[in-house]
Amino acid sequence: CLDQLVTHQLNNIEERAISTGVADMSALRSTLRNVFFVRERILNGQEDLLNEEYIRAGEVAAEIGAVEEGDAMEQWEKFCQMYTRYIRDNASFAHSAAMNQSPSSVVHLDTSE
């Protein structure tokens, strides 16, 4: 089920970090760090789930010592909190809003890739 995708990604990230010592959270670039994934969560009324996923991702990042990923999750979480209402009203706003973030922000950098 798609609503469990991020949960499975986070579980795999944790398990891999424990078994190999590698703190690799790159799988989240296709979900929590992807403006189109975020947009779809919002358009489908899953803002609360999205918020919970960012919190959990931040916790996993802290547990495995992935400081930069934790910071990225925090930036994306703030972006979602700030723009959810606008994205819900106009889906195309998501990409524009992400690209209008500071050029050095994770949200902008992830979206421009």
C-alpha cells in the first residue's frame, strides 16, 4: 500500500544502518524529498501522515547519525507546513513554490535535480 511506502523505506534504512553501519537515507529522495510525492500526499488529504513521516524520518536520521538528512527532513517539513493550503488549492503551485525557495535550500536543490 502506498501509504506505507515511507514507513518501509525508513525501516529498511534503520536495518541497513544497524547491520552495515552505513547511514544512507537516499531512498527518501523519491518520496519525502520529492515535490511531486509531497504534492500527491497533500492532494489526497494525507497531510497528517506526511507530517508524521517527516518526524519519523528526523528521528531515524538522528538515530543513525545522518545529521544532514535530518536537516533536510526539517526543511521539507517546514515547506509542507507553510505551503499545504496553497498546494491543495492549486496543484501546480507545488513545483513553483519549491523552486522559489532559496537556491541553497534542500527543497530547491532537490526539486531542481
